[in-house]
Amino acid sequence: MSDKEKVKLVRLLKQVKGKKGSKSQTSKSDAIAAYHY
């Protein structure tokens, strides 16, 4: 597993956690950005 793949997973996990908070939109943006790399 490469570092970039780990970053993707971390960002996706943050996205899921972010849905409970007010930063869900930012988390979604990070997840989308992760997919472009």
C-alpha cells in the first residue's frame, strides 16, 4: 500500500466522521481531492 493510498483512506475516514459535524463539506472536498491524485 502506497503512502498516497493511505492518505486516501485517512481522508475518507475523516469524511465519514465529518458527516456528524459541521465540517462535512470540507471533508467531502478533501475526499474528492484525494481521488484526483
